[in-house]
Amino acid sequence: MSTTLFRTIQPNQFTLLGTALFRRRRRSNFSVRCCGTQTTTTHEAKQPSQSRIAPKNHGSNKLDEILRDYEAVIGIETHVQLSTFTKAFCSCPNNYGSHPNTSICPVCMGLPGALPVLNSKVVEFGVRLGLALNCDLSLKSKFDRKQYFYPDLPKGYQISQFDIPIASGGYVDVDIPLEFGGGHRRFGITRVHMEEDAGKLLHSDTGDYSQVDLNRAGVPLLEIVSEPDMRSGIEAAEYASEMQRIVRYLGVSNGNMQEGSLRCDVNISIRPIGQAEFGTKVEIKNLNAFSAISRAIDFEISRQALLYNQGQADQIVSETRLWEEGAQKSVTMRKKEGLADYRYFPEPDLPEVILTQDYVDSIRSSLPELPEAKRRRYEAMGLGMQDVLFLANDVSVAEFFDAVIGKGAEVKLAANWIMSDIAAYLKNEDLSINDVKLTPQELAELIAAIKDGTISGKIGKQILFELLAKGGTVQGMIKAKDLVQITDPAEIEKMVLKVVSENPKQLEQYRNGRTKLEGYFAGQVMKMSKGKANPGLLNKILLEKLNAKD
Amino acid sequence: MATRALLAVISSSPNRCFISTRRIKNQASSAFSTSPSLHFQIQSRKTHRIAPSFSSDTNSSALQPPDVSRLAETARISLTPAEIEECGPKIRQVIDWFGQLQKVDVNSVEPAIRAEMEGGNLREDAPETFENRDGIRDSIPSFEGTYLKVPKVLNKE
């Protein structure tokens, strides 16, 4: 579960430069973490595991000042590997992790005479994603050949869409997490086009050769090109994670960055504030985590700003840089000399892609509720932004939450249980919410049982963990284990009197002013009741007895 | 089939006398700083607008002679000076033929993005394993173990 909230932006190990930058960008509003006042559960799960406070560093003020004068312009190209059963233009299975070079045929190997035939799912997924990104669809689009020579490209060209992509001119809405300043942003989507992936190259560390696995050659991709609308690493990372959410909500891709199913290339330039023209653009590759996107961009912004400031702007050259996660810096991969000449021309082996309005409409009506709509709906239910972002982040969690409140559970309570104890359990056990035995129905029952006083919150937690691990029903468990909360004052009073009489020493200390000992007595009574005593009643009766003059 | 072969030849010509002419102009004129996204938009709009007027403003005399050496380089083909000498006029002939085509007045014709082909021939997303995979692998001269072995490459182009 790679949720935005679990995602931690780690300032450690960052260079001097980056550290300063992070301090500047992190105008955090920490007060928002203490949300929920009537919670029965805790919120550790939401706390970032790493400190967000960067170490003190004296060179930073100057950099802060320099950065104030510049604005970054960031655009992102996202490649989404589609979760189809077959490749884009042949029937070879599309399986990640197959034995190398087994999912191949004359078409994807580019053998003479083999002809491509487009997979209908690729078109469907293209339309789904295009609609989800609020794009205009081209009812007629076509494929083109993009030609270059590389060992991972058996045909010597990639089948892609050049001048008429399947979708263009859309936008995406994101909510910036509160700890990064909050706010709602809209980023333009230039285009979405269909294309095929290349094979995978493995470089040997020792030998002077590389190895090629062509299982991935011909696997379908959708490339999403954003407008250069982002201004910071955080905005770019949020854009990328919204892309991941959207493709997962739509079911067009697993969106897994580690496996390379979601790959982001970032284009970034900076310019003095007020200047209309863009600065020299640098591309950053090898970003396989959202935190890497954010940090690589912030690193690049400060690198370029310093060069500008030192009168060395001419050293910002058009190039591709590689992000090194270990060193937390980017290095030159290759300089670009003029635009690459791909000699595009229309793919003669494929007909144009024709969509009918009926087809588009039928897909539009089958779209699920998308992350943005879900967030707005949760917000309208009265949930805080922290809760909204957490719940809507993972489509399975959101569906679980929707099912729980569909069973009548109180919204805020349901959110709290899912975000704290359940999330912590999932994280510890490395499970997804779909893996647990707890059903939405039973969580709703549990919440109701606590609310109507049948069981205490403490017992509720115990039951929860049993349900998560073993399944079963709340009612069954309450009956089998005799867990019904004790709300009879007489019964509680009996236990209180017993505890007080068994601890004369503590009673004396209490009456001599050590009132903190009330907690000790409460604990003893709770223990005696096996956690079933109603805490409110217990405290009330206990105080009466402790303070009684007898 | 003949058209396809021609397309291939022409597209690799430095003149881009077919549809590419406009694109190259756009590429050259757009500042490097422009994002690829903006770039694409401008292009796609232009392509639509320009398509019908191909014939009116281009003629064969405006086409540059082919730079055969460069062509050979982009196609990763080694040619002797004699072969370069021999190829030049042949490629020139093809380009001139397109020059003739471009003289045709198509102002009244709806632009076609692709040649007429039977549409609706999409494939079901049902996997099928190609039987003779061994045959393919055996024909790869540098197949070692489970991988193709190639000279070490780290950077594109």
C-alpha cells in the first residue's frame, strides 16, 4: 500500500543544497495532524516514520534568498504499462516476470513479413484514461513509426502515435497534502497516446556486454504528457501519484513504479520570476518513487538557481540527467545536441483507429468514481482533508470505507478505525485491505456495538484484531467470549469496593493528597472486570468511593 | 506494397518531402525551451490545417538533392563512394515523383489521415503462445543462455 500519507519525504542524506531547499518548501502546518477529537483509536499510522525536520544548516539562508527570485517550470511524461493479457500488436502473453525471451513471436521480434494487429483492449484503455483525464478524444487517430536503433528495439522502430494522439487537451485535479501547504491544483494534460514498450536491457557490471530480454518488447503503453504547469517537486510528486491513483481506479494498469509499470520522466527549467520565456530545459530520468520525483526536482531547481546566481547560466545545458537515489543527486547522462531525429512517418501496416461516439459514450458511462470525485464526496461528508486524502488514495481502501458506511456506520468513526488500527495492522503484516478477513459489514457492526455501549472501545480493539486475522462476526465473538460491557452500576460498585478494600495503603496515600493514584485504582477495577467495565461509570463510582468520608 | 517501400525511402530522406516537411520546420523554429507538450499541440493543429493545401505551395524544384551519406548513416548502412554516387540519382527520381504528386490540386478533398483500409480489424485480448519460439531464438546469432547478448550500451543515440 503505497499511500501518499505513508510516503515519507526523507530529508536525510540530502546534500547541503537540498536540505536548505526542503526547509524552505516545508511550511508545514503540523496542527492538522491532531484531527479527530472523539476518536476511540489512535492515529500513529498516519504519522510519517521519518522526521520531517531537516537539520540546521547555516548556508541555507542565502540559498533561500536566491530561490525566491526564481520560478520552476515542470512538465512530466508518464508511461503507463497496461495490464492487458496480450501485447499491443500480437497475441504474445503480457506477463511481468516471465522467463526471459519466452513471450516472443515474429510480430514483436520484427521478423520480415509479420504484420501487427491492434489489441482492442489498448484502445479501450486509451479511451478510459483519456476520458478520466477530461481529454477530447480523436474519433480518428493513427499510428506512426518512431525510428531509432537500439538493442532493445527489434524492429528498429517503435509503433507510437505522433501528430494525432487518441486523446488531448485535458486536465487533472489534485489536492496537495496539508503538511506540504495544502491547496487544490489543476494541471493541464497535453495528450495521451498509445504506443508499445521496448525490451529490457540488463547491463553486466563486469563484462563488456549487455543482455536483452524481449518479453517486454511490444507491451502496450499509454504515454501521458502534462502541460508545464507544475512549479515544485511536491506538485510534481502529487501529479504523479494522482496518475497512479487514476490508472488503478480505472484498472488499466497496476501502476507499480518498482516494476516499471508507471514511469515518469520530468522536464524542468527555471526562470527569473516575471520572465515569460522558459529557461533551458533539463530532463530527469530514473525516478522510480514519488519521493524521488520530489527530491530530484528540488535538487535540480537549486542546482540551476545557483548557476544563475553565480552568473553561470550558460552552464545549464539541454541534457538528460539521471537521478541517483543513493547519492541523492542527479548526474549528466547525455547532452542533447539538437532534437533527436526520429524520422516519424505513418505506420503503413496499421489502419487508422476509428472510435464511434456510441463506443465512447458507453465507456464514459462505465467509468468508476474517480479519485477527485471521491475526495470531494468525502469532503462533503464532513471528513477532514487528512482523512479524505488517506481514504481516497487507495481504491481498495476507498471501496472498503464506502462499504462500511453503506452499512450505516458513522462516517468519522469508520474513517478513524480504518486509518489507525486497520492501517497499522496492514502495514505490520504487509497486507492489502483485500487480504484481511474482516468484512465491511462486521466493521460496521463493531462500530455500532461500541456506540450503543454493548462493548467498550478497548474490547472493540481486541475484537477488531481477531476479526482481521481470523474473521468471524462481532456478535458471535461477544457471545462466545462474554465480552458485553458491564454497565450495571451496582456490579461496578461491587468491584470498586473490593479493589478499594484490598488496597488500604494506596487509599491512605490517595486521601493524603496523592490523587494520581486514582489511575491505579481504575486500572485494578478494569483488570478485575476483564476490561468490560464501562469506563465512564467506573470513574464516576470510583471517585465517589475514594472521596467518601467513612 | 510499392507505396510502402517508397514511404520508407522518403521518410529517411533529409528533405522530408512527404508529410514531414512541416514538422521539421516547426521543430526548427520552436525554441528549445518550449516543452514537448506545447510543441505537439502546435504541430497537430498545423497538420490538420495544412493538409489540404499541400499542392499549392510546393513544387519539385524546391526539393533539395538527397544527402546520401547522411541517409546511409541514419539507416546504419555502410556505402562505398561509388555506391553513394550510384544511389543519388535513383533517390532523386523518387523524390521528384513526389514533387509531381504535390502539384495535384487537392484543395477540395477532405484530408485523409490514413489510406483507405478496412477498419474494425481489432484483435481480442486473448493470449496465444507462438509455437516456434525456439526457431526464433536459434536464429539469433548472439543468444546466450536465456538472453540476447549485445555490446554494452548505456546511452541512447
